[in-house]
Amino acid sequence: MKNTLLFITLTCLFACAKQTNNDQTIDIQVKEHIPATVIDSITGIGFFEIRVVDSLLVLLDRQNTNFFSVYSKRDHHKIKDFGEKGSGPFDYNIPFFVRRDVPDDTLSILEFMKYKVYNYGLDQLVSNRATPSVTELSKEVFGYIKPHMCRDYIFFTSNEVTDGIIMRYNLND
């Protein structure tokens, strides 16, 4: 009985031993902060909701009536707004950026509630298509869960809703 109790106690102690998992981390420093007040008082920008197309920043701000905004990356002035909330054709209930296709120079925007993906150029809607299933939809979303990388920089927004700060990191520093 003593040996059994001792064996169980030792087994529990070894089973509950602290594991040492070392994760590889990369420490990067903030290179540039662009306050939202500079970019036309943008508020409520969610995490991962920015795309860079050449010299342009394209932002998704669900609080505005036209919630896709295009800005000059150089001097931060607004170039155009597009996208409207609603349930009609080419309107959005819950929009998400999916990806940017470099060869076609288009932004892919997911309308989650309609299972549709819209492809936009900077001037007009290029195409739209329905995804056949939730599985196909999740394949489209897979590319969305990443910050945007452009040349030697990585861009993303703050995850604090009230911050509205766009951060740019130089990966070479």
C-alpha cells in the first residue's frame, strides 16, 4: 500500500513537471507612428484592416458611412471613399479585407454574411463571385489573418479600438 501510494505520488509529480518551451521571437522597434488625427480623424480601425497598394493606404473603418478610404501614403491626404453599408447589391453588412492580388492590382473584399468576395480596382468593381460553402469562404479568409508587408516594411493598425494609430516597422533595423 505504501509503495503504491509512493508510486502514484511520484507519477503525479513527474507528470506535472514544468515544461520548457522556447518560442522564437523577433523584436522589432517602431519606426514610424502615423496618428489617426493626421489621416482625417479616423477612429475605430480594427486590427489587420489596412492594405498598402503602391503609394496608397487603403483603410477599413466600419464606423463611417463609406467605410473604405484611400489615402496617399506620402502626405496622408484622402483620395477617395467607397463602400456603403446595406443589404442591396454591392453593399456590405460585415466587410473584411481578404487579400491584395499584386498582378491584377486589386483588393479582395469579403462580405461575410453573403458568402461573397468582391474584387476592386482603385476606380471600380472588377468582379464579384459567391463562394459555394462556408469551407470555401474560410479558405478565402485564411489569407486575411496577417499584417500587410510591403517591401522592407510591415504595416498594421493598433488593436486598441480607441487608438487609431497606424504603425510601420522597418524589418531591416
